[in-house]
Amino acid sequence: MENQEIIAKVNDFLIDEFELEEEQLIPTANLKETLEIDSLDYVDLVVIIEKNFGFKVKGEDFANIKTLQDFYEYIIKHAKSN
Amino acid sequence: MNRVVITGMGVYSTIGKNIEEVKNSLYTGRSGIGFDPERKEMGFRSALTGIIERPNLKGELKRRQRVGLAEEGEYAYIATIEALKQAKIDQDFLDKTDVGILYGNDSSAKSVVESYDLLKEKKDTTLLGSGAIFQSMNSTITMNLSTIFRLKGINLTVSAACASGSHAIGMGYYLIRSGLQDIIICGGGQEVNYHSMGSFDGLSAFSVRESEPEKACRPFDRDRDGLVPSGGAATLIIESYESAIKRGAPILAEVIGYGFSSNGDHISVPNIEGPAKSLEMALKDASIQASQIDYINAHATSTPVGDLNEAQAIDKIFGIAKPWVSSTKSMTGHEMWMGGASEVIYSMLMMQDSFVAPNINFENPDEHSAKLKIAAETIKNHNIDIFLSNSFGFGGTNSTLIVKKI
């Protein structure tokens, strides 16, 4: 899967499942503060990533994912190595 | 002691999605019962159930507010919005006032079953999602609605089987009467899915008149063969008379009596003494005579023994006065955890429009129901000043509420 394809897929579920607006999805957006992803939403992100990309996120990995760009890069890295 | 009044009502049921629709169904005797083919595929003895459409709350509630909301919570949300609106309570008021919630609920099985199935497949609890736990607990309705409406008063679920909704109102009545709370959102919710009903179906307590779903639920009728499970949610706003006057809220009626008892007997077979005791306690609490009751909304679910015993209990107390009696379950089916609250609303609607809703499918009485004045058809132009509503549940829990026009 190409990087742009992965990013598009991530954006799709953020819009469809987390009901974010497309214009909110700028790479520098902070997941917690700007996109208001809370601790319970992270539980659902684990489920959605597993469903869409076939790998399981470790809860502690989220500690280093601050921005949407970090999130894209994390998924790209793990989706490709999966 | 404070007087306790009803200032708002909301309902989402198999016979209507709001007060107006439900009132029309009650008046015309419309059944909400149907046949669910999925239950037959799942090996149910009876595929009869109340038919209800799940509301779409996307756009109405935020995602975080929806993911923990089980089916019955969705119904309760819609019913509560309607009740709050009638009571003239908005979010600004809820933010500034200690309003409580006491809701009857006694299961939330679908989420439990689905989580278990997923766990068996994934063998990983972190793949079950964030909503399942909040959907699966008995207190799912109160925990979700108290969060959605930012409530700051009493926050409690009442679980008492098929008397849950009635006891919730009774408990609310006590809290307001004693001055501990001014306003409480009371009600009852009931899920409608096969996941929650398989084990109940296994007791052979459900009607198997599958060829005629609308005729299947026939409380007090000689040829009844069991209950029909159903559900939805019903909400009443109850508050102190002083609070209602101060707010300029519509005062719809007054709760004047609550009676309760436990049979101390069989887990599923009701008796006569327990319900009779609850009836007598409610009358005593209301300081009225049996002859002052204008209408009884019976618990009668259409089971052979349950209806037989309730008919005897009613006859024991009301044998001389003989008020009109009907079981609205003949139309709605058995709304179980919701029924005690919804049936107060159904009776309120009759009181407001001066009619008695029919006990549909009552064609031939049995030995004991013959002694009651059962409304087989809609009784028009019947003034109701005071009504009584009975609710009984597994474990022998009994609840009786008496409500008066104001």
C-alpha cells in the first residue's frame, strides 16, 4: 500500500468513524488538543487500525504520537512491515 | 412532606415513537406485536416480539455520547428529550440545578453477547472497543443519560425485573416527598433483541400464537397462552409541587401513592397475597378508598397463572368498587423493565383525554377475570380522576403507583 493510500485510508476513518471534518485533518494537528481524541477514543483507534491495516497497536506507542503527521508515519511504518 | 407531581412525559414504544402517536394507538387499540424471523432461525420457541425501529442518533449526539449507548439507552434518550421539553427544562437549567435520574433497567445483554463472540474470535480484550463496557452494564441508561444531560442529582438504576420502571418512580416519589431532591428524571427502558430473550423464551412463557401476532397477547382472556416480549423506553419528569409552581412548569398530575411488597415465594410464579399487599399499601399511602380508583392499569402479561392471580388480587381489593381494568400489554406486549413507567404514561394519556384504552383480544373471560370490569373495547368519555398501575416481577417484587388528576 502506497503512503498516500494509507493516509487517505486513515483520513477516511477519522472522518467516518470519529466524525472529524476534512479541513481539521492537517498534519500538524495535535491529536489530543486539536482533534480532541480522548483516552477512550484511543481504545477505538486500536480496533480500527487492526481492522484496516491488520496490525495491533501497542497502547504505549501512542505516548509518542502527538500530531496527525506522527500518526500517519506510525501507521505507514507498521503497515508496510506487517 | 412535599407533594410530588408529574411535569413531563416522553415515550418511544412499539405503538408509537412519541406521546401523540402512542395516544392514538391506545385509543384505537393498535397492536405493536409482530413476528421476528431471526428468532426462529436462532431456535426460539416463539418468534413473537414487539416491533420497534432503532432511532438514528448520528448528528443528534456526538460520537463519544453514542458509542456507549445501548439500544435501550437510545430509546431512553429520545423519550427523555420529549419529557424534558414538555416539562420546560433545557440544558441551561440542567447545568444550574441538581436534577437526578432514577431509571428502571434490568439487562443489557446484546453488548455482552457480542463482546463475548468477538473475544472468542480475537482472543484479545483490547480489540473489543471502548463502548462495550458502558453498553453492557445494567446502569447503562443512567450512566449515559446523566453524562449526556450533565445531571448532578441522584444517579441510580433500579433493577427489579418487570417492576423496575414502577419502582424507579416510587423511589423518586420518596426522595422528592422527603425533600432530598426537587426534580428527578424517572423511567424505564427495555432492549428488544433476541440476544436478551433466548433464556426467557426457554421457559416456555411466551405465546406461540405465531400465525396471528396481533392476537397473541390476550391478558385475562380464557385462551391466553403466554406473554409477548417487547420494549422501548418511557420517561417521566417528577418534581415537588413547589418546584413546578416556581418554574411555571405544566403540572400534569400528582403521584399520591406508592405500595410495594415481596412475595417471599416462588422465583417466577406470582401469588395473590403479595400483589394484594402492595395494592393495599398504595391505597393507604394515598389515603383513599378503593372506590375512588377510576381505572386500573393491570400488570397482566397474558400468562395463564400470572393473570389468574392478579385477577384474584384485584377482585380481593376492588371486588365491590369494580373500576374499569385493562392491560395495555395486550397492545404493547410485555415491556418488562420499561413497563412500570410506560404504563403510568399510558394511563396518564387516558386520564387527560377521558378514555380507557382497550384490553384488546379479551374475548372470553376465565373464572376470575369474569369478576373484573375489563374494557374489551375503548371506553369513551370515561372520566378518570385517580388511576392505579400495578407492576410485578420475577423474585416476587411488586409495585403499585396511584396517580391523581390535578
